[in-house]
Amino acid sequence: MIKLLYYLKKYRVAAIAALVMMLIELAVELAQPYLISKIIDNGIQQGDLSVVWLWGGVLVGSAVVAFAAGIASSFFASHASLGFGFDLREKLYDKVQALSYAVFNRFATSSLITRLTGDVTQVQDTVFMSLRFMTRVPLVVIGSMIMAVVVNPRLGLLLVVMVPVLLVFVIWMIKKAALLFRNVQRRLDAVNGVIQENLTGIRLIRVFVRMGHEIERFAGFSGKLMKGTISALRLTETTMPFMLLMMNGCIIAVLWFGRRDISTGNASVGEVVAVINYLLRTIGAMSALSWILVTFSRASASAQRINEVFDTVDTSETAQETSSAHNMGSGEKSKRPKAVQGAVEFQGVGFSYPNSDITVLEDITFSAKRGDRIAIMGATGSGKSSLVQLIPRLYTEERGRVLIDGTDANQLDIPTLRGAIGYVPQEVILFTGSVRDNIAWGREDATLEEIKEAAKRAQIHDTIEKLPNGYDTQLGQRGVNLSGGQKQRLSIARALIRRPSILILDDSTSALDVATEARLLDALEELSCTTFIITQKISSTTSADLILLLDDGRLIGQGKHEDLMDSSELYRRIYGSQYGEGTPHVQSVH
């Protein structure tokens, strides 16, 4: 929690103002029991109404001052805590965005969502209460003890002896509760994970009639969250009865000894009333500890989870990407990165996913010139997607080298490299907004004419024109109002609008019919970019400059269509399964 207070530095003036206003409010409130004792002893006991009016007026005036100071303290505390929460959430989001793909996958998506929302809000609320209440509680207790001793040392000593006992108990309780609430946050992650899976796969759940099963699964995770929360709250709620027992016992002791001191002349009625008043204020402050205990324990758990993300060390190229992005906005004049032309070469590349012993790619070697079309074929799990993800440096190879324009990709400026790549993932991802927004997402400064040109190349322009509002048609969640082929072509248009030097289509034409795919491939011929196409269709490979045939992470064949028909038994089997054994070699499909 202390590490995160760095983000409060920007709002230190408001934070200090909140504390100063709170101290003024507190000082006035601590003086009020003393004023009441003066009214009782010097006014009511002596029958002097002028004293009652004098100190009564002072008491009312002090109450107004305390009220105004409390309002001002709340205002400044709100400003500081809300600003702190905004900056913390922004920095945490920046950190998540900067993580390399390999490091990003260490965290569950649902967990990151919880950390960016619930955990940051929890810490933000705790900062507000720290400025407004948490700091006030110990000061009320300390101030009440001091004033009680000042009013009557003998009676005040009872309060001084009791408070440390309660503080030891509360500190022990906070440590125990923090562990329980950390477990609660982990269970909340699990609940959010189930919700995310169910909302994403709602169609599949209904088609397979698995609603009952998923409801039971959600109830199971939700039940664990409920039990964990109950356990944590049960522990914290035991704090209050124990404190009330101690405090009420102290009040009885003060009344008992106060009566004896009044009869012997060692104390006045006003002094006894004042000490009782300070005891009641201490009870109020200590009572708030049960509420503060829950809040602080949750905040401690949330802060630890936030720091887990901030403390994640990422030595990959993404760190370079973040650094470069920040430097672009600074006054430093760095060397302008060289533009990417599009030549790609793999030299003995081997790759395994982080924290996995399974070899995904082994000794991959090939070379593609600028403007070449490379088709990648292979069975499911052969490493096709893993291969193309090494080009934009989503992952880094373990062995060998990936060269871009003859330069080791590890030495390239990552934003420049990725800015020259158009990438269409296997899973189509569309964003909330219009069709136009989704295509322009690939390049924000694109004009409408450029958007239409990209759509035409992607063979989606005519379809868009038939939509109710054309390019301004709003897409449903994840493009639900489009077919699979339409979503794929829209994703391709988004990649083409970037005018990439390297275009990667990761099985992005699987939902297209042969005629539409042929027109798309013809349109791509007009581009000068190097194109990587992952496909299972022979129709996509016949016109390729290079075909890579993968099997279990190994490159078992490469060359043009005619070369593989002569040299690869596997390629001939794939061809035969799609065209029949007696079909002559096809050069292209139009």
C-alpha cells in the first residue's frame, strides 16, 4: 500500500489541506468536553447564568467551525483520492498494455479486469478514508487520552491504560483479516472468469443446452466467494463486541471512582462529565475501527495485487516499445528508425511457449523477398500461428534468428516494425462502434476514400453499402450482426488500411467462398507487401511464391505448388482430398 502512495504526490496540496481541515475539526471537537465542564462547574453549579451564556456561545461557535472544517476536509480528500485513483488506474493500464504477450499471459484476463476496476477503487476509497477518517481515529483516541489526563489525571489514567490493550488486539486482527480478504479477491477473480467465459460463449452454451450446467458452475464459484467473504467479515465483526466490552467496563470504572472523588473533593462533577465525554468519543473512534479494519484489510490485499502487476519484470522487446513510445513525446531527438521494406528470413528458428517444455517450432529456415506471397499449411497444432507471431515480436524465438530486411528483428524499433505490419488474427476481433470506425482503427488518420478503397480490396465494400447506414452502421457486440465471412473481410480491410509492408493473414479466409477468396487474392496482388497466408485451402497456395508445409513444428517441405506436388507426399494428399486424385495441377482459381 505504501508503494502506491507515490501516485498521491501529485495531489499533495489537496491531501495536506484535507488533513489540516481535519485537524482543525478535531481540535475543536476535543475542546468541547472541556468547555462543557466549565459550563457545569463555573456556571450551572455556581448558578451564574452569564458564564453559561459565555461558554455556551463559544461552544456553538466552535461547532460551526468544526462543521465548516469537516466539509472542507471532505472536499479536499475527495479531490485527492479521485485524482489518485485516476492516475493509478491509468498507470496500471499502461503497464498492462506494455507487457509482452508472453508476460501478459501470466495473468488471467478476468484477474486483470478486477485489478483495474475493483482493486483500484478499493485503494482509492481507502485513500479518501485515510485522509478523512483513518487519520482522525488515532488522533481522536490520543487527543482524548491527553485531554482526559489534563482534566483529571486520576480518572484519565483509566483511559490511558485501556487503549493500548485494544490497539494490540486491533493490529493482530488486521493482519489476520488481510490474509482472508486476499483470498476473497482471488475468488472474485474466479467468479469474473466464469462470467467472462459464459458471456463470450453464450451462443455455444445455448446450442448445446448447457445453461443448467453453467448456472451450477457459476453458483459453485459464487458460493466459494460468499463463504470466503463471510469468514473474513465474521473475523472482523468480532472486533466490535470485544472493544465495547472493554470500553463499557472503563466507563463503569470512571463513574465508580468519580463518585468517590466527588465526595472527597478530589474531582468536580464537570470533570467527571468531561472524562466520560472523552471516553464516549474514544468509543466512537474505536467503533469505527471495525469498519476501517474491513476497508484497510481489503485495500491491503488489493494493493498487493496491483503491485504484482507493477513489479512484473519484462525484459522483452515490449519494454523497448514502451520506452520508444514515451521518447517520441519527449524533447529528445532520437535517431529515426529505418522504414521496413518487407523481406523476412528465418534462420534455424526454434520456439517454445513460456513456462512450457513442449517444442512448438524446431529449426525453421526459409527466406521471403519483399512482395512475396508465402502460404503456410499444416495440420492443427503444427505451429503455423506460432510461426507468424514471431514476425511482429508477439513472442521471441529461443534459438536461431528472425531477420527483417536482413536485420535481426531483436535490434529493430518495435513500434516501427509493428507499424509496418497488417495483422489479421485467427479469431476475428471487432470493436464497439461503426463499420467505418472499425476499419479506421487500423489507421486513425485514414480518409473515407481510403477506407472505401481498403474495403474494396477486402471484398466487403458492396456488402457495407447494403447495410442500413452504410459505413456508419453500428456493429453489435463483437460484430454479432455480421456473418463470419463478413467479419473476416472487415478485419482484412482494417489491416489493409495500414498500407503494410508485411501482411499476415492467420487463417483469415476460412469463411470465404472460393470465388470471393480468389478476388481477394487478386486484389492483394496489386499490393507491394510481403503476404503470409495461413490456410488449409489449396486454392490459396497455387499462386504463392513460397509454400511452407509444417508438421509437428518442423518444416517438412517448402517451394512452389509444382515443386511440392513433385516432392511432398503430404502435399499431394492434401491436394487430392480437395480436388480428387485425377485433377490436373491448378495454377490459380478465379
